[in-house]
Amino acid sequence: MTSLSVETLAADATEPITSAGNAHLGIAVLAGIAVIVLLITRFKLHAFLALTMGSLALGAFAGAPLDATIASFTKGLGSTVAGVGVLIALGAILGKLLADSGGADQIVDTILAKASGRAMPWAMVLIASVIGLPLFFEVGIVLLIPVVLLVAKRGNHSLMRIGVPALAGLSVMHGLIPPHPGPLVAIDALGADLGVTLALGVVVAIPAVVIAGPLFSRYAARWVDIPAPDRMIPQRASEDLERRPGFGATVATVLLPVVLMLAKALVDIVVDDPENHVQRVFDVVGSPLIALLAAVLVGLFTLGRAAGFSKERISSTVEASLAPIAGVLLIVGAGGGFKQTLIDVGVGRMILDFSENWAIPALLLAWLIAVGIRLATGSATVATISAAGLVAPLAADMSTTHAALLVLAIGAGSLFFSHVNDAGFWMVKEYFGMSVGQTVKTWSVMETIISVVGIAVVLLLSLVL
């Protein structure tokens, strides 16, 4: 789920570095994934090393030159870290400021006081859905997961009961609702109407997020019963603090990047003129990096100084926030490297070749193509681009509503069964302190439920609209 450019991804998906046959490539993909899973589960090797070795093994099995495989891996690692690395770092700084100043305690105490145990999963999915509307998936995780961990720890809630609804809200927004990049690419490729797609997307998103979030989390909590990992939880602020930031100031600081990015999305939709000065200003201030940086800078005053921190104390807090995320960054980056290796050996083209002659309804065909590319490459954006490009001719004779449903079918397919080749898989695993198997039982199953419910609702809507 990396935020690479659409042009780069589209080019990468169609320029294989090996001419291996489809059957050979399929075996190579299975072998590469098997190497990663075996190294992590059997030999207990660190995920960063396992992903690195698995990428090299994939290239070797596919018959790609070693130097080309290394170039693909390093390119994917670099682009993934470039896309999410700074965001993770800024989020970590903001989270540490929240924790050390007592601001996080203020938020968590208020949430626990207002919401009962049964209402908490529904509160989390609502918050995640609203926050996730203008955000990249990675930014939403950075902002939400620390709060999820704190709520689970302080309120003695099951981590999965609270965490799965939050993840479901973020994921549904990422895959189905514009102005996220995937849906916007599909809307442009298919010539669909953005407003109609947005309205129908909300209709599809509601049952998907309810079933995959609060309802599925009951079973996820039984399958994976783990505590919130202490290493990822901001510790409760010292009781020796003379004062804590006010609830209003704390919430305003946390929501500042959300407001800036939402404002950018609204201006892009309303103005829709890249040369307009207002839109250009909002494109800058509403970019994820600038929005999070602004929140950090504001937080130095509304959180740090409000708690009575000296300049030296604020500096040490910022420094202490960066060390714990080193492992997360390396693992997420290596996951992006493996994904790029898959793309460059031609796996996306292999899936498209297999699906060209399938005699099935257009909506289901689009979903299946997106599912296949998602499983093979791990990238929701690549799956969306490739599937939209293949089925675009089918949209020419469709009504406005059916073209929008075709976009949503592709979006639903792009979320299917996230696993070891998806950087998002490793982010969730590390933040929640789960094993690979536990992440599959919770996150991967949740993603699959969203995808299946999404296409089911799309097909139902196609019968009545």
C-alpha cells in the first residue's frame, strides 16, 4: 500500500525483467512466498532478512538476472520508505509528544469515560472511517494505532476487538472511496462520474466495514488473544507533571493533519483546476508530509509547552521517539522491495494474460482480475491500475451507475487477502506485536471479508440500479 506515483506503477506493471513463461512465473511466485514464510515461521529469522532473501529467491526462480533482481528490490524498498518512512517518523514524534505531555492520557481517559465496553468497537470504526476518508492508509495507521493500543491497555479491552474495527474503517476508505489514489485512477480510466462513485461507494462501504469491523472482531478476539505490545504503547505520563494539555487543544492538534488533508481533497474536487492558486496552496499544505509536519510543530507548543516542558525536554522527547520505529521501517521497506520484485518479473502481466478470455460478467471479471494481481503483487494500487486498464473498453457502453459500480468492483478486489508481499501486512503485524500466523488470522481475513462483502453489495446494486 505504498504511495508511489501512478505513472511509475503503471510502467512497472508492464515492463517485466524476465521472459519466463506464465507457468514458470507462477511457480516462482509460490516458491518466493514459501521461502519467506519458512524463514520466518520455521527458522525464526527476522522479517527484514526473510523478505530480502525471499526477493532474491523469487528473482532466481523466475530466471531474472541477479543485478536486475537487486535493482528491483532496492527500488521497491527505497520508494516504500520514501512514501511512508517520513510519515511514520513524524507520527512517532507526535505520538511521543502526546504520551509524555499527558495529552494521550487526556484523550484515552475521555474516550473511556464516554463509551461503554460494547460501544467501543463501534466508536473505533466510526472514528477510523471519518479520519481515513482523506488519509493514505499508512497515515491513518500512524495516527490511529497508538490510540487503539492505549484504549485497549487502559480500558482492559481485547486488542483485536478494538483494533480490527479501526483497521477495517481505514482499509475500506483506502480501497473504495475517492479521493484515495486507487479509486481516482479507476474513475479516470473508466470515465466514471466521481460524485456517483462516491455516493455508491458509501453505500458499499457501510455493510463492508460493519461486517469486517465490529462483527468480525468478535471472532478475531477469540482466535488471537494478545495484549497490546508494551514496546509500541506510549507510556502514561508521569504523575509528577504539574499540568496536562487541555482536551480541546489535544484533539485539535491530533485532528490538524486530518483537517488539512480533507481540505485539500475538497478543494481538488470543487475547484478541479491545477493552475488555480487556491488549489495549488491546498495541494501543498494538505499533502501528508506537510500536514503531519504542521501537527508536530503545533504540538511542540500545544502539548510540550502546555505540559511545562523545557526546550531541552522537548528535544529529548523527539529524539527518544525515533529509535523504536527503526525495525518497523526496515520491515515495511523490505515488504515494498519484495512487492516491486514481483511486479518487475512480470507477475501482473501474467495474471492479465490468464484472465483475458474469461466469459463472466464484467463486474465479477473486474473483481477477479484485481484479486489475482493483488494476491501476486501485494499492491492495491497496482491491482487497481491493471484491472481498470483491462476492463476499460467494457465501460464504454455502460450507464453512469454501472461504470461507478465497475470502479467499486475493482476497488473491492484490490483489497483481497493482504499477505506477506504487502507492506501494510507488516505495518499491522509490527504495530500490534503479532506473529505472521496471527496477522493472517486477523488482518488478512478482515481484508478478505471487506473484499467479498464489497463485491456482493456491488452485484446486488447492479440488479436494482
